[in-house]
Amino acid sequence: MDMKGLAISMGIGAAAGAVAIMMMPRNNTARKLASKAATQVEQAASKLGTALENKLESTLN
């Protein structure tokens, strides 16, 4: 399988997993853990974006 096919398969799998978790009741442990993980990923991505932006600005100036 080439990288494009692998990426598509992984994306479909992640989307299916996300749908399954979102269909669970709000008090389900798996849903709570998935929510915490999503929040942490979002925070990490935000920090990374800010760091890259600052690095780019300092490089350009």
C-alpha cells in the first residue's frame, strides 16, 4: 500500500472511531478520555502554531 492509500485508510478509520465515540453517552469513560485527548491535542497544536509563528517573525525581522 502506498502512503496515499495508507493516509486515506487511517483517516477513514479515525473518522469512524470518532463517530463511534460521539455516539456514546456523555458519561461514558471512553468518551471522556477521547474528549480529554482531543483537548490536549488542540492545545499542543495551538502552542506549536504560536511557536512557529514567533520563530518565523523573528527570522523575518
